Amino acid sequence: METPLLNGGLYAVDGDYMQVRSFKEVKSVFWLETVKMWKIAGPIAFNILCQYGTNSVTNIFVGHIGEVELSAVAIALSVIATFSFGFMLGMGSALETLCGQAFGAGQVHMLGVYLQRSWIILWVSCILLLPIYIFASPVLKLLGQEDDVAYLAGKFSILIIPQLFSLAINFPAQKFLQAQSKVNVLSWIGFAALIIHIGLLSLFIYVFDWGTTGAAIAYDLTSWGISVAQVVYIIGWCKEGWHGLSWSAFSEIWAFVRLSLASAVMLCLEIWYMMSIIILAGHLDNAVIAVGSLSICMNFNGWEAMLFIGINAAISVRVSNELGLGHGSAAKYSVYVTVFQSLLIGLFFMVVILLTKDYFAVIFTSSTSLQLAVAKLAYLLGITMVLNSVQPVISGVAVGGGWQALVAYINLGCYYVFGLPLGYLLGYTANLGVQRDSGEV
């Protein structure tokens, strides 16, 4: 139970917030919830930004090899890997609900059992996803991608299969630590991994001259390094939640699968939409430039999205912990504060993009054609930054409360019944090209 504040008292006897009645109390609650949220969101967001940085840095290094290589690796990471990333992250998000509420209710001993149960389910999920990687090249050709791009993307996809299996360890371990607010270690692991990844890319691409093969090997090694480091920390420093391997992980596994699938559908419908946009761009005239420019914009959009995934995780932890304690008002005020701050962050990113629209593409490519194409998309990218700022927060609330199925239906309608068909019509029928597609992201 939290100690009541001296300024009239904000907390009831049960530790929940009392009804806020004055502007002074609004400021106090706003500050308290801001501190609580960013103590969790800051390290998580930094960790996720570092992990996403491995994708962006990979694209940066490959982009200076050639345009075809950039398009191929962009498709492999944005379509094939993102397809799996969305599904695996969604399947792992069930742990966010269960561990968060169990920790809030004081049932810390169950966290290790939930973690192992999630590992089992995600390893099986990896096996089911293998055909997507193995047959990536013919699938991409069937979807209309150019032969040289599809071939190289397929080769790269096969080489990053080890990274897929690292996600089965990575995501549950993250959720296990997040539920207990042990998030600082995640940021340190993520930062170290990014630095190591840059070193590996430099070594394999520039020193050994392994090209895209070297990029894939670096990607695999970095991903597994993150997973191993997380597990070592859990076993060594999380004694309350981790009590060793347990046969209990195999019990009630079907109920866990159902919640995992609901989480997966909710997130996959959103993440796979981005993948669909890349595929549509591959059918446009001058597909290499279209895919390349859109992938650069989506990389920047992805940087913002990774920050909001951190905020998503933080609000999920706050809501699940408070609901586990029976603190409905605390959960509600936490949501209000987080939505407001997320909108401000989205506006900030929009301003940065508009001010640097003629320059930021240089980071990814030396091609003048690609740089000009990206500059034309900058206005739509800026608007996208704002529109995407609040939605992840709402998803985090849904995960924290266990309402994933409802959000899945909403995502299905918004992205696939409305957004994608509209993008197709305007992109092809109205000849607006990739500008219309990216405007929907």
C-alpha cells in the first residue's frame, strides 16, 4: 500500500487513488504516474530501440552494398522476419497479462512456470513458421517481386532461421522481467548487443567481404547473444520468480495457448499490415526504388514504433499490476497520462521528420534517386508519426487487462477491411503509387 501524500492525501485506505477533484491533485497524479510509467518505459524503450537498431543498422550496412541488396534484405526483414516477429511477439504477450497480474496479486512463484510454458509454446510456433523461411524465394516471386530481389531475399531468409528460434527465448524472458519491473538489465543487454552487432557487421561485410551472408550471420549471433544474456540473468538474479525447471509448465497449456493466440492475432493484424504495404510497393513501377524508399521511411517509423512498444509494455505492466491489486482508479489514471504524453511524442517526431526531410535518407543509401523518393514521402511519414502515437498505448491497456480478442476484431476492420483496400485503390487505380501506401501505415 502506498503512503498517502501530505497534500490532502491522494490515496484511499486500500492504496488506490481517491477521486481527483482539483487541478492541484491532477498535477500530483500526473507527476506520480509519469514517474512510474517512465521508470518502466524508459529502459524497455531503450532496449527495444537497441534491438530494432540491429535491423536498421543491418539495412544501413547492406544499403551501401547496392540497391538490389538493400531491397532484398529490406523485404526479408520487413516481410519474412516481420511476419514471424509479429506472430512470436503476440504469442509471447500472453505472458505479459498472466505474469503482470500474478505479480500484482503476490503470486510471484508462478512467474517461472508461466515463463517455461511460454517457451514451450513459442518453440513449437517456430517449427510451424519454418516453411515461410525455407520457401521465401518462390513465395515472394508468387507475390510479384522481381526475380533477383526475391532470390536474394530468399537466400537471406534461410540464413536468419537461427534468429527466429532466438525469439522463442527472447520474448518470454522479456515479459518475465517486465512484469517485475526488472527492466534496467534489458536496456544494458540491448545496448551491448547493438554495439557488438555494429562490430560484427563491419567485420563480416568490410573485412571478410561476405556481403549479405555476413549481415545474416551477424544478425543471428546478435539475436542469440541477447537471449542467452537474458536467461543467465533470470537464473542468477531472479530467485523469487525462478525456481528451476518444472513439470507444471506442461499443465493447463491449452488455456495458455488460447490466450497466446488471441494476443498473437491482435498484434499480427497490425504488424502484418506493414508487411502487406511492402508487398504492394513491390508491384509498382520501378519496384526497386519503391520498395527501397518505403523501407527507409518504415525504418524511421519503426524507430518511433519501438519507443511506443516500450510505452505499450509499460502501460501493460502498470494496468496488469494495478488490476491484480484491485486498484481500478490507478489503472485508469495511468492510461490517461500515458495517452497524453504519447500524443506529444508523436508531434515531436513529426516536426523532426519535416525539418530533416531532405537529409535523413543519406543514412541509409547513397543513391540520389532513393533520397529524392524518400523526401517526397516525408510529409506523409510525419503525419503517420502522429497517428501511430496513441494506438500502441491502447493495445498495451488491452494486454494488461486481458482484452486481446476485442482489439483483434478492431484491428481486422481498420487495417484489412478499410485501410489495405483503400491503399490498393489509391496506389494503383489513382496512380498515387507508394505515397498513398505509405500514408496508410
